Amino acid sequence: MLAKWKKHSGNKFQQMMQQLSVKEEDKLKNHFELFTSLLETHNDVIYILDENNKELTCNRTINDFFGYSGVHKISFHRYFTKPDSKQLHADFSHALKGFTSVSHLEGTHKNGSTLHVKVSHIPIFAEEEIVAVGLVLEDETQMKDVENVLQLKKEHLENSQESAEVGSWDFDVRTKRFYASSYHYKLFGLDPHSNEEYPYTFFLKHIHTDDRSALDKQLKSALQTGESQTISCRIIRPDHELRNVKTQVAPIKEDGKVIRLIGTVFDITDYQDLKETVDQQSDQLANLTHSMNVGIIAEDTLNDKLVFCSAGVQHITGFTPMEYREDPQLLKKIVHMDDNERIKGKTQFLHQGQTLHLEYRIVCSNGQKKWITEQTIPTLNDRHELIAIMRIIIDITEQKDYQHQLEYVSTHDTITGFGNTHHLETNFDVWAKQRKFMVLHLKVHRLKQIRDSLGTRIEEEALQAISKRIRDVVKQGAFIARTSEEEFVLLLDNEAENLPDKAHMEHLIKTIREPLNIQGYEFHLPSNIGVSFYPEDGESQEDVLNGARLACSRATEAGKNGYQIYTPSKDILSFKQFILERDMRPALGNEEFELHYQPRVDLQGMIKGAEALIRWNHPRWGMVSPNEFIPIAEEDNFIVEIENWVIQQVCEQLRTWKDKGLTLCPISINISPIHLYKKDLINTIQQNLDFYELEGHWLELEITETSFLDYSIMNDLIKNVKELGVGIAIDDFGSGYTSLQQFKVIQRDVVKIDKSFIQELDHEDDENNLIVSAILFLAHELNIKVVAEGVETYQQFNYLKQKNCEEIQGYYFSKPLPIQDFETMMMKRRIKPDEDKQKLQEGEDRRKYFRVHFDYAVQANMGIVEYYGKSLGLGRSEVLVEDIGIGGLRFMSPLKLPVNPNISLNFTFELNGKHVSVTGTIVWHEEVNNQSVYHYGVQFIIEEQERDKLASTLNQVYIMQQNNKDIPDTTFIKQDPYAYLEQKQSV
């Protein structure tokens, strides 16, 4: 064998052999023979390869290993895949460098089975040089099969634990190694598929700190005694969720010592929660049973005898068990007379074997009345005869009292004691079945301001005081409900005449507005009333209540401390208000609001500032003024969102103007009392100033005197505003209740004289002029800037100029302008007054047909008959017809109506004894008298036959006018039409 090796070995080995002495070669032969005998007895296939990867010797061939005995010519790499063959070459090269390499490969046996082979390449050294490489092939197939079986069993165990929601763990006491199952990881909130191995101490840290000491004590006991332990504790997952777990620990011993701890873990959180719930319910049931006084009576009905009577019966009824034995019918005798017949009617069911559940009242031995519930259980014999009765009675008086209290709370306002909305709806239906009645919708203003500024406790005291005043004025028999924070609804019997006339209405309003003193604060709370009638103003509850509410809104718009009657049942203004209220909130998101700017100028006409005035460009009603929708917005606090939008829009516009290089001027923004006391107002202003990079002095807040409920709070608010650099202007000065002392302590930069004083300057009213002069003098002495708003005529301007009023605002210089128009005006900086602006604009001659002009306007009724293709039966509103032709008419109205071909109007009036009824649409309109009265032109929608009939009537009227004859049977308004309409609107 050695000779063969010498012959076929590589150069290095041959060179080494040549250098050996005879003695050394003999010694090597002996060692080689010993080595060869060892190879032949080894189970694994072992090859000795030279540096050229050629076989020097082997104990058995690889062909034998793979089942090809006797075959010698099959390639060594025939049994492995191409990648594995490359790996063998790499391992051989690695061994030639002095490194042992081990690879786990797969080969195919002759019988087609797969063999798992561990292939090792081992360098063989001689005198520190590598002379050969040992190749060892070890069959791992059986071991791999065992590993696969173990892995499968492990997976089955993991799946079983997952299904059973049981985790397991194994702790080696000697090595401190800790193994846990996948569900154990999952139970602790860890990734069960993570390859990371966590030590035992890691899991211990997740034990609740209050449970660690007990857990440690039981684990030590298991280690010391070798006895199994059951441990319950709480764990805290990484997401901080708390779970209750139970673990059973089994020690494993070797030579009497515990070497391992094996445990299972169960999640008992749901069980623990259920147990606590059951325990709680058990305690509650025990307490309930203990607190209930249950009485039990057993009767022998065949012999009319009392078999059993518990002590609880005496506790409930006051009668002793002896008294019940002497009189078995005693319980029936003490039933309240109002419930007796109802109870008797149900005893027949006992003979049918039915158990009864009854609730009724009894009169106790001391005369006290109690409510009891009785469960009556009958017993029948084989012949279906009633032979026995078991009565179980329980005192439910407290429950009934509580039920009555709940019913009261659910139907009444807890602050005033009046009914609530639900109770109102129920009583309305009851009243509607019995009588005709009137509905009063009463709104008491400023209660929200009191709450926002002084707190709910003072507001509640004010409400209670107001409620007492309402009760004192309204007679008995009326139903009163509080339906919102500031609103009440009263149902009054028409025949009872609780509040039948104007005097009573005014008395109620006057009583409410009398000074109210609450905890040192004095309040003047204005109110308004809307009146509707059932069934005259609608057959449904919704129509009548809504009518009173709308009438109250109209009264509020006309001024505080007034009332309005909702007649006719549905009019145009009410319909418009309904549409505006419905569309207001979506309007903000639909970008229907826009800002107009009215300049403030000095006496030379130089622009010093402007007031931002909101307008609503309604898609159907056209441009809606704030006088129409702001009161609606204030009622439901939507005014806050609107004013926040105004603040943002003004700041954005100022930034735009600044970026354009325009000279900026301060812009004033109206802030309602409701918004003023909201905490986020200051933040809203600050955020917008910061976002648009503006200085605070470019903004000015206009607040009214009605905001001054508490002057210390108001001063704090104003102080916060002024810290931002924002100015403060007192709007409508002179129209509120501000005293000189209060005016002195309020911080302010500007005072705006109420326009009602300015408008009276034309009338040479000495008292009014004196008031204006006094305001100007006082403001100048206190170094306060004065703005006169509502200036419309030269006379007004001239008077203010003589009194050295600093700034002017009004139509005399400019009406409120859209952004582009105001921007153009800003570029000019100076405005020239137009003397003609004070004159009422005459309507343009848009007539296609002949017209009849009236010396005095004709009274007419107008209603909407069609609205966007939908027929409407709206009631009538009074208007004044100025002229009429066969193609259309011109009329005046305090209502603001749109030019819209989709809204058809009908006009009815008497003319020369003829009833005229015409329908048409508005084709133009113009505003006069500072937005209080409007002129409209109507184009008729008329058939030819009706046109001829109208033409005949108009020709007769025209001839009479030419002959200077009075036109009979026609209602003319022979007074100033503007004053007449304004008066009508205020009623």
C-alpha cells in the first residue's frame, strides 16, 4: 500500500520520501500499516487525496457508499448536484490552505433515495507542510430523519399549545438557559417567530412588581423541596397591557438535586374578569336580598286556611301573622280601592294554573300607602282544582318613588322646574285633542353671555329668577316649557285669556327686563315673544311651534323687548328665514360668504381704515345682508365659526395687499358678545397674525356695549387683545347701558357713535345734537378717537365737521365695497363725497308697456306661489304698488327679495272695485333708505285673456286720473310710504 502511495502521490510526498533514511522509512511503513488497518475498520468512507485531488488511498469507495458496489469508473462528483460539486472543489482548496471544511450535502442513492452526507476536508501535515487532504464522508440520513421527526413533533406541540392557549417553558438550573414555546412568547406580547433568545431574567422583568416577591418565593420553594408549584401572577406586556396568568411548575431531579424547572403557562385574564364580575354580582344580589323585605303567604284554598305567613309580611303591611291567620282574606281587604277591581279581574287565571305578577297599592295598618309587587303561584291537583296558593310580596314603594322621580327628570327642566321639549311635545298633542290654544315662544337674551363671562351658577340663579317672574305673570292652567338655554314655550288656553292682548304681552316683557340682582351683579335682560295659534296657524305641532319661533325671530330683528304675532300662518319672510337657517352651515364650506369693506375717512376724505362687513351670496336668494342671517347665527352659536372665518379672511387679504405693495390701513372686525367670551378668540387672532406675518395694529375689534356684563372680566379680555397690538373700538356707542364710570374703566381706542344719533342730525333735534356733541367732547377730553357711522347726507357730515369728529363712515363717502373696488379706492387714498348719493335713486324706465302711476301707493298682498318648480301655498305679506301696466308692476317692500326667474310671486289688490290678481317674477331691484326698504320691478307671467282684462281695468283708471276723479274702492296709503312700511315691520 505504501508503495502504491509512493507511486501515485504528488511531488511533495515523493520528495519527502526520498529524504528519509532506511530506518525512518521502515518506521513509516509500520505507522502506515497501522493507519491503513484503522481506515479499513472505520464505518465512514475515508479518502486520502494528494495536492492534485487524486486518490492515494481509501477504506471503501464512494461507489459503495451510494450502492454501486464493484463499480469503479463512476465519477466522484456524479452523486452530487452541480452546486454541491463546486462546494467540494472549494472545500478541497480551503483544506490545501490549512483549514478544515465541513459541508452538509445531499446525494442520490442507487435505489433513488436521498442520502444526507456530511463531507469533511481535513489537511494532513508533514513537517509543517500540507502533503495530503483527508476526505471523510459520513452518512447523516438517519440523524436527519430523526431531526425531521423531532421538528414535526415540536410543530405539533406548538400548534397544540396555540389551540389550547397554553405556553410552556424549560429552565436549566445549571446553565441558566431558558427556553420558551411560541405561545409563551405570544402571551408576553413578543414576536413568537423571532429568533432572538431571551434570558429568564427578561421574562421576570415583565412580572408585575407587586407579584415578583411571591413568584420568587414559590420558585425557590420548588428548587429547594422539589415539589410542584402553582403560581398566579400578573404580567405587563411591552404595550403596557396587563394580563393575569397561571403557571404550573414541575421540578426535574438528578441525583436528588433539581436540575431543571419545566412549566406551563395559562392566560386566565378573561376568567379572572368573569370571576370578579360574578363575585360583584353575587355581592349585589346578596345585598339586594338582604335589603328587600320579602313576605311569603301560603294558603290552603280548599279549606280557606292560612298555612304559612312569614315575618316579612308584617314588616311590609304592619299586620301580624296572627291577624292574617285569623282572617285569610286580609291581604285582599287592604288593597287600595283604586286598584281593587283591577286585581279581582285577574284571579280567574289562577284556576287555569297561571302564575300572576301584579303591582298594586295597599293601605298599611298605620294608614300609610305602599306599592307592592306580588307573585302568585297556584297549585292544581290531578282534577285541575286549585288547592293552594303561594303569594310572594315585595315592597316596591321606593322603586315607584324613584320611577316617578325619573319620569319627572325626563320630562322637566331641573333648573326652572318647567317642562322640557319632550314634555312640551306630549302636552301639545293632549291640548290639541281638547281645545284651541295659543303658543308663545319667549326668548330671554344675554343668558349665554352671563354663562360665558360669569359662570353657570350665576346663569342658573338668573334663570330661576326669570322663571319665577314668568310664573307670577302667567295664570294657572298654562303649560310652560324651557326648550333651550334662552328659550321658553308657553301653551295658553284661548278661552282662559291668560295673555290675550297687547297689554299682557308688554307686561310679561316688562317684568322680565326689570333689573335683576344676582350675587352683586345687576342685569337687564331683554326678551322677545312670538305668538302663533292652534289650529289656525297649522294642523301639525311642528308648523305651530315653528310659527311661534319664527315670529319671535322677527320680533328680535325688529328690536329687543317686542313681540310679533305669526299672521298669516306662513309668510314670505318666515319662509326665507327657514331657508337661510337651513343653508347657513353648508354656506361656509361652499364659499358663499364674502367680505365687503366700507372705508373710514378723515374730514378731508383720506382713508384711515375700513370695516369688514360680511355678505352672503345665496345661490337662490342672492346677496343676503348680515341683518338677516347674523341673528340666526347667534341663536345657535354658529356666529363663532363665521367670525373666525372673517378674522382669517381679513388677515389673508391684508397679507395680499402688503405683498402687492399697497399702503395698508387698519381693518375693523365686528365681534359678537357670544364670541368675545370664548377662550379661543385670542388664540385665533394670534395664530392668524403669526401665519400671515402681520403686526397686530392692522386689526381692530368692534365690540358693543351689550358685551359689558362684567367689567373686570371685560378688561382682562381687552388687555389680552391689546397685548397683541390689536385695537379696540366700542361700536354703537350710546345705544346700551354703559355708565360714565364704566366707560372710564374700559380700555378702548375708538368710540363709534351709534348711527341712530347720526341720522337724527338732519332733523334739527336739539336734544339729539346735544348728545352727539357731548359724546365728541367727552371722547376728545379722554383722548379717544371718534368715528361717526351711518353718515349719509351733507348736513350730517357738515355738523360732524364743525364738531371736529376725527373719522367718518357711511354712504355719504362710500357704501361697503367688494374687494376689487375697495382695492382700487385704496390706491387713490382719498374719496370725494358725492352730494347726489343722499338722494333716493329713481328706478330706471324699464317699461315696455303703458303704465298707470298712482299718486299714493296701493296696498297689496304678495305671496310666493312657485319656488324652483315647486308650488307653494305661502301666506301673504303686505307690499305697496307704485305703478302698474299690462306687462308688469313696481312695488315697495321691507323684504329683501332676489332677482330670480325661478321664484314666482302673486299680487292681489282691489283697484276701482275690481279684484286684481297677477303673477310674475322680479326683474330688477334697488335698495333705498339704508337697507330698510326696497323697490322692485316685476314682469308678469300672464295669459292673453287675463292681459286684456287687466288692460280694461287700467284704461278705466287712467281716464279717471285724466279727469281728476278719485278712484273708488281702492286702498291707498296716504302717508309717507317708507315710514308706513318701517312701522309695519316693527309691529
